[in-house]
Amino acid sequence: MGKSYSYTDIISEYSDALQRIEDLTQAPEDLFLLKPAPNVWSANEIFRHLRRFNNLYLRNIDQIIRDSNRPTSDHSSFEPKLISKVLIRFMEPPYKLKIPTLAPMYPKISSDMGMQEATSDLRETNQMAIDFLEDLRSNQADLNKIKGFHPIFKILPMSLTELFLVMSAHQRRHFWQAEQTLYRLSGTHY
């Protein structure tokens, strides 16, 4: 039997993400916007990429919730299936293998959006995830039984448990990337 997650565990992943956003935005704005190399994203671009992905996941999750009959359960723990566990583990930082980004998920030019707007938008997507989870918990929804498909790989069926956990793992991967980028530029860990 693998690791199971309660609503509190999953909500904590997004609360922790909100704290990580705050930690990383302690960097000066000029550093946050700076690319360490022409082919490397700035911390700002990383945040904008995350916001785009989070919005994609959240639209998908919202549609799945609206289309479901919201099966309920008295048990309070949820477990991802094997393929999602592997995907989550693969994304966990520190990662060794880079995964190419799909063209639509590339951030736009960094100067289009400053640090304040990028971080505000990313905070908003994490708060939306928490709000979805709180609503589902108040209705005793069974996250394992509410199912849909991955928002990009449409042939990959996933439960809400898996979608929320994969989205969170993707964020942790990129928060680590942003931390490494800022450290490379300043020698300071944020």
C-alpha cells in the first residue's frame, strides 16, 4: 500500500506553495526578472509558466467537478494510482532530467509582467485550489471517485486526488528551479 493523503494533506501542499511564493519573492525585483543565461528562464518566467499550467489544471478540475455527481465517502484518505505516483516522484526536486515544455506553456516575454503581477496571479491559482478542496471536503466528496483526464495528455485518466497532487508536484519542481536560478544570480537562497 502506498502513501495516502487526507484533505488536510493536500490542502497543506497548496498552503505550503503560498509560503514558498512568499519566500521566493523576498528576492529583489530586478533579480527576479533577470535571466541567468539567454536560454534559461528567469524566476519571473518560471512563475508565469506555473500560473499558465495551474490555470489549465484548475479549468480542467472545475469542469470535472461540474460534470460529476460528486460521489461521497466517509473515509478521509485518498491514494493516487501507480502511474500518478511515478509521475509525482519523477517531478520531485531536485530533479536531474529536464522535461521540455510544450510551446503553449512557455511564458511570454518577462518584461510584459512584473514580479508583483506574476506572484499575485500565482498566489491566486493556489488559493483557488485550496477553495476547490475546501468545498469538496465540506461536501465529503470522494476525490478518488471523481475522475477525468489529464488536461494535456487527454488519454491519461486521473482522479481529482491525482490531478491535485500532480499539479502540486509540478509547482515544487519549478519552485526549486526558481530557487536555483536566484541562487545562481545572487549566491543567496530565498
